[in-house]
Amino acid sequence: MIDHNARLKAFVKLGTFFQEFCEFANNNANSSENDISKKEDFLQIVSSAKNYNGWFTKENVLLSIKSWGDLLTEKNLNTWLKDYNLSSNKKKTVALILAGNIPLVGFHDFLTVLITGNKAIIKLSSNDKIMFPFIAKYLTYVEPTLQEDIVFTEGKLENFDAVIATGSNNTARYFEHYFSKGPNIIRKNRNSVAILTGNETTEQLEALGDDIFMYYGLGCRSVSKLFVPKGYNFDTFYKSIYKNHPIINQNKYANNYDYNKAVYLMSEFKILDNGFLMLKEDSNYGSPIATLFYEEYNTVEELKSKLETDKEKLQCVVAHNFSDNEIIFGETQKPQLWEYADHIDTVSFLITI
């Protein structure tokens, strides 16, 4: 018999640990003797994450950990799960193939599989492979019954009932072929966009800067394209996002900025540039690092039609009074537990297969 409440409490304890850890890491705050060694161990792991992935700065890793610490409360977890009949779930073994573009990007799938009472066989991305084992160790410390239900593997995935895999469009085609015989969720590339009208406040545009630059713009929830009315003047936009200019001091970001700028100039593409972010008119959604694509629109109705046609390519639409499913400025990297990637209800998937 699966004790769902015990698993929920384990994740609540993990959330508390995450919150206290962030205070410890930022301020070296005093901590209980019971937790101090674990926090020191985790701090060493967090500090070394950049050695495996240059984008995983301590600041960005702590940002992700704090976000999950804020989400993993008893209230949030109960609100998320209250409408599901978890007791009807028959325990399954679920293979997870996780991405590594931003820190702990696969945590929601990891959480969902375990909290619904299933076993997870996890294949980590080489870009994010050192934090999950520590998290699993902590969970099994506070809830030993999870020990047999969290398995990491580097080899061939075998003996599973379902799979949740995240990758590029190219790897997704491989996943779809390889895992086609069983229940699966295969996630492909998606991008996020923002709709501007010219009436945005400075505060809204400043918040949009978070949607663009958080995690260096590497997440599927990062805004990579703007839709603007014809003749839009970008001066206010550039002034509003200037607070983000220190990002150019990060070597990997600066290298990408220099490289992409050189390519644009040699190709004689028309770009706008403020020294840390280039704007390029382009019909595509996925822009390179340090670049934001933009496209002009004639009418709101025309734009809504286009986005409806391209909805399978989109993760988030940031706007104000544009549509029922819009996300307000500055909130793309703060999804709630019930806001599912690709709009696929993972809990329902797991308890009905």
C-alpha cells in the first residue's frame, strides 16, 4: 500500500530544506546541528555545478532551488492534488529522461512521478547530473520507503511501464520512435513570446526583463520573441531592461553575444543593439542567446490567429489583456505546480495509464 501522505510530507520537508539552504548559502545563516552537514554538502555540490555546466552559476542554481522551496509547501501540494484520486493509482515504473538547459528543469516530472505513488528510473542530462542524486538522498533520509523507488541509470532504459522524455526536436523524433509502443509524454522544443502594444508601463517592461534574462534565456519559459505593433519604438523597452546589463559580464553570455553579433553584421542583417541584447526582426520563435527576435503585427485578431496556429510551438504567452491564457509580465519563471509543461496534465497521465 502506497502512503501518499508520507510522500507528500517528504517533499514538504525537502521544500523547507531548500528554503533554509538558500538562506544558509546566501548569508551563512546559523542552522540546526542536524542539518548543517547536509547544507554544507549541498553547498559544495551547488558551487561545483558550474564545472559541469558553465551556465549553472551559483546565483542561477540558488534561484531554482528557492523557487522550488517556495512551491513545496503542504498548502501548495494539497491544492495541486486535491482534485485527483491518487488512491486509485496502481504503482508503475516510469522512465524519466530529463533535460539540463536550466537548473533542476526536470524536477516537476521527478516530483509528479513520486508523489503519485510511482517508481522513477531516471536518466539525467550530463548538464545537470549532480544535484538530483543529492535531492534523492535527502528524500530517502526523511522518508526511507522512497529508497527503492528512485533509481538513476546511465545505461539502457528497461523494464518500465511509461516514459516521460524531454529533448530537442531531433531527439524527440528518436524518442517517439523508440518509445512508441507504450504510454509516453515526449516533449519537444517550445518557446515563449511577449505581446507588446506600446501602452506598457515601465514596471511591466522591467518585469519583462526577468522573463527574457532569467537563466540567461535558456528555458522554454524564457521569452525569446516579441510581437510589436507596426512602427513600434523600442527606446522605452531598452531603457526599461537596462537594469539587466550586468549579464554581459558573464563570459559564456558575452561570447555568444560577440559571436552572434559578428554573424549578423557579416550577413548584413539589420539589428538593434544596446550592448547586451540584440533585437532582430525574424519570423522564427527560437532566438540565439543574447538575441531577441521581434515581429510586427497589424491587428490583435490577426496575431491571435497566428498564435493559435502555432500553439504547439509555444510554452508561454506574456501579455496584458490579450487572452485568457496569458501570463503577466515577470512571471514566466514562476509557474505553479498545476501549470504543466506543454499544457499536458502529467498527474492525470500517470494515474490513468
